[in-house]
Amino acid sequence: MTLFEDLTPDQIWIGIGLIGQSMFFFRFLFQWLASERAGESVIPTAFWFFSIAGAIIVLAYAIYKSDPVFIIGQAMGLTIYSRNLFFIYRNHKATKVAVDDLQHGGSGD
């Protein structure tokens, strides 16, 4: 007999939903710790990764529960979190190219 043997599908999905919600807790924990360390309000990249993980997991739970309110909310959030990561990495890449050009005497064109 295993620990999970007697769980119903609904109980398993509640556990999955709680894991998703914990991802949202951890994003705020990371943001709080990063802000304390910096002495000002900052949003570290890990915040967005935890946001995406939480949104995907809670979206799966919402689909299982057939809850259109949560499905729409998590799908929209997932879009925004992904877009923010896109901006972070695009800007990081552009900054790296500009620094490399400056270091090597290029004009950036």
C-alpha cells in the first residue's frame, strides 16, 4: 500500500492546484528577498519563471475543473508573464551586443 493509492482524482488535482498556488507564493518570496537585498523594489527574473510555472499548473487545474473564470485568468496571466520574459531576454541580448561593440570598437550597426 502506497501513500497515494487511496487518493481520488479530485484529491490529486487539489494537490496539483496547491502546488501551482505555491509557485505564486515563491515568486513573491523571491521578489521580497531580492528587494530586501537591493534596498529597493526589484523584480528578479526568477519571479517571472515562478509566475509561468504557477500559471501553467493552475491552468491545468482550472481546465480539469472546467472553470472558465480561472481558465481565462490564468491564460491571460501566462501570456503576460511570457511576454515579460521575452522583453527581459531581448533587452539582455541587445545590451550584450552593444557592450561587445563598444569593447571591440564597433559602431553597433
